[in-house]
Amino acid sequence: MNSQTDLSLCLLQLVDDLNSRSGASNQKMSFHCLESILVMDPPPPPDIACKVHLRMSLLLQEHTKNTELCKKHLEQSWLILTHQKLFATQIDPGLEAASLLAQIQQQQGQVNASRS
């Protein structure tokens, strides 16, 4: 592992710690930590980026009504999984992303898109 991967993992742990506490400010800090991982240069490894997008979508789904941004992060997570051929090693996040994306599409009346 390199120092950037270590930093990404530390930020993910911080997000877990913040999410275990209640309060809107903790949720905002969690989201900012996740955003900071995605803007690192060079970008985080695909498996970490996939987890980050999934966690961002979960935060958005739980604490906002911004379904479009939630859907965007779920789609990003799914694209990373499929394009990087990570699905075999990251099956839990992959299934969770696919399931949440299908739920959002069904809620929005996009039943045909959720079945593909």
C-alpha cells in the first residue's frame, strides 16, 4: 500500500466513526471526508472509489431527498465494479449498489431501466 491508499483508508475509518454518532454536522463531515478521497491526485484505487461512491449514496439516501445525486453515486459505484472487473472480489458493495439503484429507479417510475 502507498501513503495515499493509507490516507483513503483512514478517511473511510473516520467516516465510520462519524456515522456512529448522531447529528447533522457529523453527516456533513462524513460526506466531506468521502468527497476528499475522490478528489485525490492520483485517484484512489478502484475498490476504494467504489466503496466511497456507495457510502456517499447511502448518506444521501438516509439524510437528504437528493435522489439524483444518490443515483449518480450508485451508478458510479456500479460502473467501477463492472469496468474494473471487481465484482468477483467486491460482491457485497456490488449487490448493495445494484439493489439501491434498482429501488431508486423503481421509485422514479423507471421500472424497465431497473430490470436491465
